[in-house]
Amino acid sequence: MPYPLTSDAIEATIQGLGTTFPSLCKVTPLPNQTNSVGVPPRAYSFLKIGKGASAGRPAMLVVAGLHAREWAPPDSVLTFAGKLLQAYSGGTDFTIPTYTDAGGTAHGPVVTSAAIVKSIIENMDIYLLPLANPDGRAFSMASVANESWRKNRSPLPVPIDPSFIGVDLNRNFDIAWDFDVYYSAAAAAEPNFAAHTKKDPSSDVYIGPTTAFSEKETLNVKWLLDNFPITFFMDLHSWTQIVMYPWAIETLQTTDPSKNFKNPVWDHNRDGVLGNAYQEYFPNGAPQALLNRHTTMVVAIRDTIKDATGANYSVGPSLQLYPCTGTSDDYAFSRQFLSAAAPTMSSFSIEFGDITENFRPSVAQFPKVEREVHAALIVFAGYVGIWKGFVSAVLGSAPKSSNLCFIATAVFGTAEHEDVRFLQHLRDRAKEHHRVRPFMLRFEAVYYRLGPKAAAVLQQHEWMRRMFRKFVLAPFIKLLRSVLDD
Amino acid sequence: MPDLITIQGDLTSIRSLTDITTLQIIDETGKMLDANNAIVGAFADSTAEAAVQARGLTVTVIKTEAQYDADVQAIYAEISNTPYDFGGNV
């Protein structure tokens, strides 16, 4: 494959996918063309993948290339799309091939069954914006001197100095954008924050002039979120092996809803990383268990990446090392709190690669990073497509927690039942054990294929659920509990 | 372009590095190893490397300036204007 692609070639690939798989994907131009120094406005497109139009089907949005110099994720998103569409069209598994690391250890292959691929394509919609900053990428590829360009190429009010060009798009989203209002003066001046979010237009982390969404590129991401029923969001970056969930703006807490970014009482008083008097609210109550859902997902992504290449990604909230405002994943997540009618949103960002691969992996290094992107996206899509879509379809309503205990959920009537949670916990613990994990993964591959069908049958027959509960599941759980108590 | 390095150590010390003017911490590169221990990437000349080490932090050279330049040149030589083609394998 011809990595790395120019911005023009990325757009051509998107168009090519639409032409090659016309019944499975649709290419649509974004409403805002770029506005960049010295080049004409550029039209660019996003891709929607999915077959069918069932009501309430889940949708995920994947964004890559917000930062110009991070070359690997956009190409990887394209090859992910191509592989997924090829697998579905051919009725084959989605296979991430074996990777042999520098030490000679082989990792993978990671195989996602054709049945799961089918569920992904037929039960959900995948929106892909492979290159969110096309003029920035084109500039960074134009010469070695431009290699570290991070921002877009937007002309600023004082365009005399070349360093006064462009905005860090991942600081331009409308979440605590004006950090001088959001934080206390001390928190805004905290060195770790101040180094990564700035109002200085010559900075690499310049938030933009006048207002959030000052840039065409961020407006296009907002437009996607405004106009499509997206409830799962992921933003791809390079390069430090971290799978993250909100918040980047503050440390988080799950108990006090009044401490939230909208509450003006806290304006100019939030303490950032200087203390815990203020922490941003992250709901985790039933039925959504939103924080649990996020932590479950990032662990699943981390584990799948490790299976694929052996890389040890870490997980955690985006604030892990430093706070910043105006990021895409925080914004996507925050939208659910803006109105009572807003749907629940799950939001993630991932930094792919490591320092050896850096922002621009070599041609030889790209296949490793590409596998890691594919691993993250396939497990993410599988989670959305199977859990939210497939199970919804066969059970008639979405399960209420992040588990895939199809049969137990059908039998007990709710995923919140104590015994379902017990089984889910046991499964998760078993998967953490290195000797049991391979067995569990093989078991799940079969179970995820057959479990929903069995659950659908059980769902139709009350007598069958009662019998199964009384004579199979209840004794089994009792046995497990007694063994574990011993 | 100075050497590409990683800096590992306690968070407080890493966060105090902003006064070393020839040290360029690369944005969005922090990785927590545990509650207090982190690793970040940076570009640094020999003076900056010594200053970082003097604060009890561990410096590891990932690529020398020459290696980095060579790698950058190599990847620029590979930039492609040929789209991916997924049509032939279906």
C-alpha cells in the first residue's frame, strides 16, 4: 500500500471506496471548504458505511488527521474501511495479520468473525472523516521544513509572520474554550496547562481567534455531530500509546452533577490540576453506567491492540498528564449535557504509535501502527454494532449495561440483575487471567455468534426462560458462587 | 533539529522543565507510567539533556539529530499521490 498518502490521494481513496462499494457506503462532501493561506478553498468528504436503515440503529464517528503532522491515522482509517468492506462483501473474517516485533516475537493474528463483520455493517452506521485537516497535511508534506506543522492553515488577523498562521483544531471545539473564564487565574496559569493550551497565535496549541468553532474544519466535525445520530465518537492522534476518555479539562468525579462545565457559579473558580475542590462531573449511575462503559471500552481496545502487536498502551482520562480545553472528544462528550433531549454519548481519543514511530512512522513502521488503529476500530465497531445494534435487534430493546451476557440478560429480563452482573464480573476477571484468557476469547467467539440467537428464542417463550433459569442458570450461578466463596 | 529523546521521572520534575529554553517538549506526548511516574518525548540539544538529567530525570536518546534527519528524508521520499485501491480484491 502506498503510505503515506497526500491529501488529494486520501480524498481520491474516499471517492474510490464509494465507487467500489456503492451499496455499502456513501461519500458526501462536507459543507465547509477550507480557508487556508495561499491555496484555493478545498472541498473534502466523509464516508458513511452501513447497510440498511433500521430505526434507532447506533452510529459512530471516527475522526483522524486533525493534527497535520500525524500522518499514520488517516491512512489507517482508509485501509480499515477497505478491509471491512472487503470482508463483508466476501463474507470473510476481518483479520489483522500476524505482526513480528523487533525482538522476533509474533503477535496475532486478531480475527473478527464474518458474523461480527456482518453485524457491524448491517446493524449500525460508521461515519468516517479520515482527514479532518487536509490543507494542514498538504502543508506538512510539502517540504521537510514543514514537517512539524500541527495546525490548520487558516489566515489570522496578523498574517505577516508565517508563525501567525493556523489554529490548533483540537483546541478549537466549544468546551471550556475560553479557559480564562472556565478556570481560576491560578489554574489557567498552571505551567502544565499553560504549555498545552494558548491564546498566543504563534503557538502550536493556539485555540483560535474570537470564539470556539472559528475554523471551517472544526465546524465540519460539529456539523457531523449535529446532523447524524452519532452516539459514539473517537478521535485518532499520534503517538504515545494512550487510550483515553473524557475529561481533559479537569479531573473527574461521579457524585456531584452541579460541578459541570455549564455551571456559571464555578466560572473563574475551577482549580484544574491544582486541587480537587472542583472536579468535572462524569455520570456513572444506572442504567447507563457511563463511566463504566468508557473504562470497559478503553480496556477492550488496549487489550486488542496488545493482542495485535504486543504494544502496551495505557488507559485513562485525557487529563492523565496535562489538562487542556477545546478538544474534540471532550466536546462530543459534553453535548449530551446541553439539553435533556440529547442522546447519551460515549467519546474517546487514542494516541497511536510510540516515540520511535513518532508523528510520521516510516514506511517500514507503518504496518504496526496501522494494525493498532485497525484493532482499536474493529473492537470499537464491534462493541457498538453488536452490543447496541445486534442485541437491540434481537431482544427488542438495548441492554442497559456494558455486558454481552445475551442469554442471562434474556432470562433475567435485565442486564442490571445481580446475577447478570455477577456473570459479567466473573467473565471480565477470567479474561484478565493470562492462562484463562485464551480460552475465554475462543469461548466468546462462539458465544457471540450463537448467544444472540439463543437469547432471541428465549425471549419469545416465557416458559422456556423460566425453565432455563430454574434448572440451568440458577444452579450454575449457585455453584460458581459457592466455589468462589470457598 | 536536536536529538529526539524521552524523559522519564516524577511528574513534578517533568512539569518543571519549561524553564529550559532549548528543550522542546512535544505536544500531546505525555504517558503516565503510574500515579507519579511519566514519560514524555522531546527534542533537546546536549545542554538541555544535561540540564534534564541534573534534575534527576532519565534521558534516553531515541534518535540522534542525524538519524532523525535521515528518517525524515526517507519518509518524504515515499509520499504518494496514488490512492489506495480496494477494488481488485473483492
